[in-house]
Amino acid sequence: MPRPEPPVAVDRLIHEPARLAIMTNLFVVESANATYLLQQTGLTWGNLGSHLSKLEEARYVDVVKGYNGKQPQTTISLTPQGRNALEAYREHLLAALAPLSE
């Protein structure tokens, strides 16, 4: 009796829609400030901060807090580990969806 195929091994941390939106927006830029991510994702400040904390804990993003003159500024960028994780996530999804194109 043949064994069933194992489920697709997607990264559940990235798979959450808000975190996927953050990661894909960061993938195409060197870095972004928090305001840019708010505008691009439609998240609230609290949601953005919560999701960034989880991504930072996983070492998928770097969050640097500083000042631009007297204005506080938070800059976020993907780490090499985060970039690799997003690329692997994409490959896993494409592989899972490949049978649908046949």
C-alpha cells in the first residue's frame, strides 16, 4: 500500500497573512521604515509591532530604532535568514500547487 504524500512543509510563521505581507514588502527593498510598512500592509501600529516582534524573534527581520533629527524612526530589513526563509516558503507553495496546473 503506497504511503500518502506528507503535508507541505510551509513555514507557519511566514504563512500568517500579515507577516507574509510584511515579508514580501521587505523582500523588494533594502530596508523600510515602519510608516511605509503601515501604508503597504494596512495594519495598525499595534498589529505591526506584534508581528515584527515575532519575525525579529525568529531572526527573519532586523528592527533598528533611532532618530531622524528629533523624530523617532524605526527601520526594518530582512535578514539573510529571513530572505532564505521567504524563498523556501515560495518554493514549498509552488511545489504544493504544481499538481493543479496539470
